[in-house]
Amino acid sequence: MKLVTWNVQWGLGCDGRVDLARIVDEARAFCDADVFCFQEISHGFAAHDGHDDQPARLAALLPDHAAIFRPAVEMRDQDGRPQVFGNMILSRLPVLQVTSHMLPWPASEVRSMQRQALEVFVATDAGPIRVTTCHLEYHSHEHRQAQIQRLRDLYEDAALRARLAFREISDGPYRTLPAPIGSIVCGDFNIEPHDPLHAGMQRPFSSDIPAFLDAWTARHGTIPHPPTTGVADHRQWPQGPHSRDYIFVSEDLARRIVDVRVDVETTASDHQPVAITLRG
């Protein structure tokens, strides 16, 4: 299984041009992924998307992948037309279930917007894997802390739920899915590797549930994580190259990691894509 996560900034490249076809071409050239996890997908916010239906456009550009979009932000303009902004997963693997989780949005005095995590169960040859992609708050540590705790709680609840003896084998909505062989949480976390929240994401759980590991560290040890933003866009990121996009895997997937890579060359977004390959 190959997965790519990328904050594509609604297709806005460092040259100032919005081009989703370029995003898809460069993503596939970097890694012909079974699962693409894209953040910052827009429809109805003309300043971003130029009136293009970006979820539909990405679905058309990747016709061999099932397209799942769920908004973090859903508004209406003055004429009642929808305006949505959020995360998208496109999967070449069979999708067994889709869940959209709204993340905490504390009432603190910061410029912010609602954040969301999009979760899918995908079927692999080795068994189902739970994949969640997210884009956490940029402006507030308090928000990020609450959002990371929520991601951990969602994972822990799902792991405990999978252990329940109850099984529903009908074709109805109550049916029970097979327990996943592991979980992936990826996306733009808006934290750097030295941030305590990066370590906090990997804290052990009180029960014997497998903890999360930064996939880069699990594969490459002490080699520093390559930068995932600030590589080419120095106006938005005057601090220069640094990391804030990650793939976390549950410990039960760690032995399956074949490779983890970052494309530090592309300028199709202000962020860089991160890829992981897992063996069956």
C-alpha cells in the first residue's frame, strides 16, 4: 500500500498559479499512491478556487480512485450557494467506511476556522487499514492541543470498539466491519518536530492499545525529518524550510514500513508531499 499526504493549498503553487492538474501530475510522479490525502480543497470560495468545483475536478483527474470529500467549513454565500473547504481522500483501494470528525474549536480569541479529520477504512491484501487525514489549527497552540487529543481519543475509542465481542453480519447499517490491522493519521499538523505536541501524539495509551509512531522516525531513526513547508514560498514562511506535515502509524504497522519519503523539489504548493509505502 502506498499513501501520499499533501496540503495542496487549493492548488496554489509558489508561482501564484492555481493548477490542480499540476498537483495530480506531480503527486503521481512522486508516488503512484493507492491513497491520496489532500488538505485545503475548496469549492465556492472564488478567491481560492476561481469558481471551480475542486472536489469534482480532483475526482475527474484521478478516475481510478474513489473520491471522498468532506468539508471542515460549510457556508453559504449571499445568494445561498454552498461554500466548502476541507479535506479529501482519493483511494484506489476499496473503501469500506467513511467518517467525518469535527475537531475541537475552543472559544479563544484567535483567528481560526473549524477543523476536521476525514477517516476511511480501506481494504488491503493484508486486511483493512484505518486512514485519517487532518489539517490542524495554525494560529493557536490551545486549539492544536485539543485537536490532537481528540485524534488520540477517536483512535483509542475505535481500537476498544474493535475488541467488542458483538458482531452484526447483515448488510444493514449496523453491520460490523473487520477489525483494522492498523491505523494511519496524516496531514498538516502545524507543529514542528521539537513541539511537545509532536511527542504528545506518540504518548502510550493507558490500555495496551498500540501507540502512534512518526513514520519518518520509525523508518529513518535519528535522521531529521525533511522540510515540508517553507522550501520555496518564503513570503508565507519567512522562517525558511521546516516540517509540519507528518504520517503517524500505529505500532502494529511499523514493521510493514518499507519507505517514507518527502518531495522537497515540487513548488506546486507551499507544502511538500509526504509518501509512505507499506508491505502487505
